[in-house]
Amino acid sequence: MKRYLDLVSLARALEVIRERFGSKKPRTETVPLEEAAGRVTAGPIYARFSVPGMHISAMDGIAVRSAETHGASETRPVVLPDAVRVNTGNLVPPEYDAVIMIEDVWIGEGTWTIRKPAAPWQHVRPVGEDIGESEMILPSLHAVRPHELGALAAYGVTEVEVLAFSAGIVPTGSELVPAGTRPGPGQAVESNSLMAAAHLRSLGVAARRYPIVPDEPDLIRAAIEKGIRENDLLIVSAGSSAGTRDFTASLIAERGEVLVHGVGIKPAKPVIIGEIEGKPVIGLPGYPLAAYTILREVVTPLVGTYGFPVPEPETVDAALTTTLHSDIGTDEFVLLSVGRIGERWVAVPQSRGAGVQMSAVRANALMTIPSSKEGAEAGETVRARLLVPRRQAGEGVLITGSHDPCLDRLADMVRPAGVDIHSTHVGSMGGLLTLKKRQCHAAPMHLLGPDGEYNLPYLRKYLPDEDLVLLCVAEREQGLISRDKVSFDDLPALRYANRQKGSGTRILFDQLIGELGIGPADVRGYGREFTTHLGVALAVRSGEADCGMGVYSAAKALGLTFTPVATERYELVMHADALDDPRVAAIADAVSSETFTKTLQEMGGYRTAETGVRRRLP
């Protein structure tokens, strides 16, 4: 058995898959036509009869012999002694070879007068015009689309032979609880099998999820044997690393062979590729993003070797907003939010933590840092693989800067208008610098200047003479979030949850403790940073911290105590020409709407008198 950390490259792992499974053919099965959508044809499908099956009229009119209409004109009308009235779709009798529209016919007592000749087969749909008997309708290895079912039915097909390839998914782990269960300490909701099944079905593969198996070798062994017996592909979720409770590799080796254990990619190094009874077995890492990576980069090509058509994602060249560091020798996949600013695409990296599922939810693209590179520089043009259709990616609006829970409500409000907000929380200063580089559409900020004015002093300093619009979202309450009411005087005795450097909340906090003669060294937890107000509130509620600075709406959402200390102006700042973009204009209109004002009031902690007010610089 190959040992974990005998890493092979992704290219080599895929080569192993092709070598071992490329010559294998999937089973086939015959399904009723109504069940064929999304399935992959096992062979070509031919028409059982011609459509139309006889010559039919394409118009309402009269069926005629075209030779008898020669010479007809406005000045020399021709009276036809013999014609037949037909409607659209009616049979054209075999003795006639043309149809004249009824609008061009003057009807008399048993006669038909025309003033223009008819060409042979005019307005006649000949036999087999749509398709001829025995003509191919669909080729083999074609994923049947829903609208094609109608055509197949019209051409006499009632059942379809399709590729039959089934995948079983066995989730393992004593810490796992079923979806819908709130996890306790040390527990996690089992979600990887749900994701894997949906991914496989999208490729046309039948997928079956098995119950959670605890970390006991005998139980996992029995589950693997059952999964191999009942499926063509087996995926074992978790247990693929080299920990004391990871049994997947050894159990695969007992019954078959471990072909690869460890691939030089990130996330997802501890993937297993094995074979039992001639069938592929994949060991997924437990972390969700690592599992997603293996489904996308390993399982999808594996399914392709069995003849299933694998979609090729679209790509765009985009400017990277942030410098990324990576390890030499490992291909790293980084999830992105991409959007178009003017005529260029911009890519904002999502969190790279393997356990952060929201990175995949928020992402609409990804990039690869190849094993030969140590990373990618901010401003560098990277090739982004789209995870959504290009049109949908083009709807993305990049909002980068200070976090506030109301941005999620705003994003939901503008979605029906075809606007897809992608928020990245880098703090007010981070947003300001991103805006300066024109790498976002708008930057939310709340930077308190030395003169007590919000935002304007910083914009004049860092973006002098830029034509800017400041759109007030709200004046919001900032304060100390805690389980029990606290004040700044209590800080030296408390554990504090801090916001990240450059955030407006951090700047305000530093100013307030400075006025009280409290230094950063006097605040326990000052160096522990959180990127959102909800992150601070969660740290307080979980007991990880006693208090932290944040907005009232975050405290209210988690049922915590809030001690107000300041009211600040929270604004979306954008270049004035950004409002020429209909997507950005739609966001500005939404902020100014009565609906958004009501939403802020329901959330609590916002003063809305200035909501929607615009300021200009210079």
C-alpha cells in the first residue's frame, strides 16, 4: 500500500485513473422516455418514422397542380377547374404538388381564380422534412436535454438506452451528526455526502448515500463491502488522512489496492484513489472545501473516463486584488469572487481555509497557483475558471471594505434586478485602498477623522481630486458587545475580541482606549482579530471572549448585551462614474428606498435620517 505523503502530482493522479479505468465501459440500461432527461445516451437513437409522414400543407389555402397555374397574373387571371381546400397541417392529396394561400384566391361557384403562378411544392411540407425514418436523432454519449424528450416522442421513441453508472457514498466519522441536527461540542453536521451526491447527479451518475458509519474498522469494512457490491464507484467520505482514527486506506488495501494516497494539491492532499474488484474507490478528505476540490478535480475526470460528457468551464482573465503566497511543489486552488469593472474583470480571493464552506458559496470562479510558483501578486492577471455561466458572473458587483450585517439584506433586495453583490470584509482602510486601485465597485467605510468627520478626511488624503460619491447607508450604533453589561473601565480585567487592523471599528476602539489612557498591551486578546461584527459577537456568545466592539444589530441577532459608545456614519463610497453602471445604480436606488429603511429599523441600531443621502468629492 502506498503511504500517505508519498505525494504525486494531480497530473500523475489523473494519469493513474486513465490507465486503470480508461478502458472500462459502464453498464447500460433502458429507461422510459419520461425518465431520460439528464441521462447519457449509450448509443445513437434513430427515428422510427418520418415526420411529417406524408405531404402536408404549410398554409391555409388550396392544393393545386402547379403546371395548371402557369401564366397567371394580375392582368391574366387563371380559373382553375380543379383544386382542393386545405388547412395548415392537412394532407395534400398525391395528385397535387403545391398550395396557394387562401388570401391569393378568389372563390367562385365551383371555381378558383388566381392571379399569380405557384411553384412546385410551394407551401408544402414534404415527407421527412423534419426527420426521415431511420435518420439519427441523437448521437451516443449525449446528455439528453428536457426539450429533446418532445422530439424523441414525436419521432416514435418511447424508451432510451442510457449509460448506467452508480456511485455509493459512505460517510464515516464518530463525530458526525445528520443534517438538521445542531452539533454539540466536537461534533459536525455530515454534509459531504449530500454535496457529493448532487455533484455526481449533475454529471448524469446515479448516486446513493449510505448512513453515517462510526470510526470502527469492522463497521467501515462492512460498509465498503456493501458499497462495492451495490455500485460501480464508491466514495468514502473522511478517514483518508494518516490520523489514529483514519482507516480508509488500510481497509481499501485489504480488499483491493491503494493506487494513490496523497496528491500534491491544496486543499485536499490526503485523497485516496483505490480499486476493489475492478471498481474505483475514492477516499475524500473530511474538510468540506477539500472534499469539493476532489469532486471537481478528481471525481469529475474519473466519471469522464467512463464516457460521460464532462462540461468544460469558461474562463476569464482577471486582475487579482490581493497577493497570495503558496508552497512550491503543490498546486493550490483558490476560490474567487469575480466581477467586471468597466471592461476588465477583477478577481477577489475568498478564504483559503479548507473547512470554510461559505467560501464555496460566495465564489463564482477559481484560479490555480501551479506547483512551480510561490504565489501570485496583487494586480497580476490570472486565469479564472468560472463556476457559473459567464452572464451570471458578469452580474457580480464587488463591494470591498467594512462589514455590516445590513449588506446581506441589501444583496437580497437587488438580486431580483439581476445584481449579484459579492462582499469582501477587509476593513474600511482595505476598502479605501482597493477603491483607489479601482478593484471594486464600491467600498463601505466608517473612518473617523481627527476632526470628528467621518470618511472625508481619509478620502481627501488617499484619493485626492478623485470624483467620488459617498452614499450614506445609515448612522449606526457602535458599542461593546458582551454577555453581561460592561464598560471601558472593565477592559483590563476582560478578554477582548478585536476587529482587524485597518477596520473602522478598530480605529475607533484605539482612539477611545487612548483617550482613557489604556494601551493595547493592557487589553487581553487585542491581537486576536475578527473580520466581521458577527465574528466578534459569536466569540463573545461562545465564551471565547468577554466582550468586543461591534454594531448593535450583531449583538441583537445573537441575544447579547450592548453598551453604546458612539454613533458613526457608514457610507458606500464609489467613483462617480460607477453610477453609470446599471448594477451600481440599482444598488444606490435600493439604499435610498423606503423598503431598505424599514429593514434597517427592524434590524435595530441604525439611525436612518441620513440613509440614501449622497455627498460628493471634491
